[in-house]
Amino acid sequence: MVLSGLMSQRVFSRAAITFVSLWLALAARAQPETITGTMPEDYLPQLKPILARLLERAPEAISREFEVLLQEVRVEDARAQRLPQVGGSFNYGFTQSATRGSTSSQDRNSGLYYNFGAGQALFHWGALKNQSEAAKLSLLAAEKSYAQFYRSISVSVRKAYLALIVEKAGLRQRRAAFELVRRDLAVADAKFADGTISAGAREGERLRVRESEYDLRRAESDFAADRRRFARLVGLAELPEEEIPTEIPAPVYSEKRATALAATVLSDNGRRTLEFEMWDLKIQEAKLGQKIAATRLLPKFGVSANYSLENNTYVNGATVQQNAVTRESIGIGGNWPIFDGFATRAAKRQALLNKRSAEHQKTVEIDRLLESVQTLERKLKSDADQLELAETRRGIATDSQNIATEQAELGNIPKGTLDNARLAVLMAETKNFEARATFFGDWCDFVAAAASDPVLNNLPARYARAKK
């Protein structure tokens, strides 16, 4: 009975483990679909082509691409060490030979002489193969780093674009405030002409106009500078104000979706992230470096073949004779550096330290990433609360404007009160857009940290796909 109970428990445990594994696999496979329609570019279609062409236009992206191309060249260089090496030399000239004791007996010869040979590394204890594999791993790590950079700059571009929309809303509020101040000045001028206010009161209104105009001009200048900075970041010639949207649509927050994304990353300790894959590749490269360093004092073997036509000089007594001689050779040779002044020992220690450093950096980066995922998940809940508060404030301001409009039509309040109510709505809208931009920015950071940013679909598969 006890034995059968233990067997049943083992079967149940295995079944449970299998079920959990399948569930995690299905959850990971379905994860990209959970964020469909939640990114800023899904709400702002104007942003999507900017992100899609970011790699072609952004100056920094182009610079990063050169790093990947450089690694591709290094792979070719490492592969060349395993291929046959062919070379030769030749010369055409005149040679005159004589013995020192009898310079009158000379022999002259002229013609084309050459030497051609080929060599092939035969056995280097796997060092050349490991060098080639290390170069490939370095290329894969560079591609992962490139994908990571593209994801990072895409998040920055989204935030900057949202900030421009908020800035435009604030500028609209300042322009409306400036018009109200100018209107108050016109009223003050009329009252001063009627003698109902003093010159000092009118000068106070003029000072308000100057201050408001200065604030507006500075805001417009800052907005223009930010638009130029954004255009330079994404590689555009310019970004006119009219091409920037006038509002940020309200995002839809799902706590269940955020929890599922965070749980997926935390459950596998971040193995699906670009950071984990990149550092894993660097660790593998460091291990190959250890193997390469271990072969430095071992004998290396290779095969070579040569064919030459050379000028040989023969001396018989006082007689000198030159002949053109062909020579053919083929053979296997070796090289054995028995002692190199402890350089190999230093190379081994350096390779070991490189591996340990990469392992340490991987641990630090993954821990920081997982902590960031949890922090951003909690912050999104706070952002959602701020969204509700900002929406409530906007609703109150809108209701106040509607009431003021009705009262103004009935003649119960002056027109200035209605103008102030409209200005309050603009201020509430700006605050509302700020809350939405903050939520979208944190959501982008969260999705990027959770290895689910759909912008990576714009990259070739070899950049973002896991490789072995």
C-alpha cells in the first residue's frame, strides 16, 4: 500500500511538472499577443513609420550597425586562419658572380626567378576552430546588442514623441492665456480712456501682457528646439508643429496583462530576454578563450608545398658557374614553443578572469532587470490611479465650462468668467496628457524589460531570435 501510494505520488508530481511546463511554454508563446494594441504607436499611427524607419535614418543607429559589420569582418578573418594560405615571390634581374681570388673569372646570368608555395594548418589542438567559433559568438552578441539598442532608442523615441504632444498642449494653453491677457489690456485701455482706472492700473495690465508674451515666446522657442532635437534623433529633415497630434488617446490599463507579463519573465529568471542571451553568448566566448589559451605551449602542425625557380651559383676552384634550378617540395612541419616566459600562464589567468567577469555581469544585469520589471509593474498601478484622477479633474473642468457657458448665455456671469473656465479646461487637458504620457512611458519600459516589445519585429530575425 505504501509503495503504491509513493508510486501514485511520483506519477502525480511528474504530471504536475509536465502540466506547469506546458502551461509556461504556451504562455510564453502567446505572450506577444497580450500586448497587441497597447503601445503608443497603436494609438498614434503617425509614430509607427518613424519607428519602422528608425534604423535607416537615425545617425546613432547607423553607427551601431557599423559595429555589427565590423564583427562580421572579424568572423571572416578568423575563418581565414583555417583555410589554405597561398603566396609567392618573383624577380627579374641580372646576376654576376666571381670568386674573390680571381675576379677575372666571372659568370653572368639574367632572367625571371620565382617561388610559390601553399600551406595548410593541420593540427592546432582545436585552437583555430575555437577562434572561429569565438568570432561567431562575438558577432551574435553584437547582433543582440544591436537589437537591445534599437529597443532602447525606440522607447526613447516614443517618450520624446509623447512629450512633444504634451508640450504642444501646454503651448496651446499659454497661447489662450496670452489672448486673455491681451483682451484684459484692451479693456483696461478703454477704461483708462473713460477715466475709470488710473494710469498705474493700466501699466499693470501692460506688464502682465509683456510677461505673458515672454513666457509664450520662450515656450515656442523651446518647443521648436525640441522638435529639431527629435527630428535629428530619428533622422528627419524637420518636424513641423502641425504634424504633431493635438492629443494623446486614453490608454487602457489591464492589471491582469501586466501581472502575466511580469510572471512570465520572473518564472524563467529572464532567460527570454536579450540581456540574458547576450551575456550567455559572452560567457561562451570566454570559455572558448580559455581553451585557446590552454594550447599556446602545445606543438602545432601543418602541411606545406613549394615550387620555385631560383639562380644557384657553383664554385669549382677559381671557376664560377650559375644555373637556373627548379625545386619542388612537400612536407609536414611543426612548431613547438616550449617556454614563453610565463606568457601562457598569464593568458590562462586572463581568460579565466574574463569568464568570471562575464558571469558576474550577467548575474548583476539579470537581477537588475528582474527588479526593474517588478518595480515597473507596481508603478503602472500608480500611473493608472493618476490617470483616473487626471480624467476626473478634466471632467470637473469640462462640467464647469458647460455651466459657465449656460450662465453666460443667460447673462448671469461676465464673459471673462467663461474665458477662465475654458482656460481651466486647457490646463486640465495638459495635465491629463501628462498623466497619459507618463503611463505610456512606463508601459514601454515595462514591455521592453519583459522582452515583449513588438518593435523588435522590425528587425531581421537573426538579430532578436535566440541562437545556439
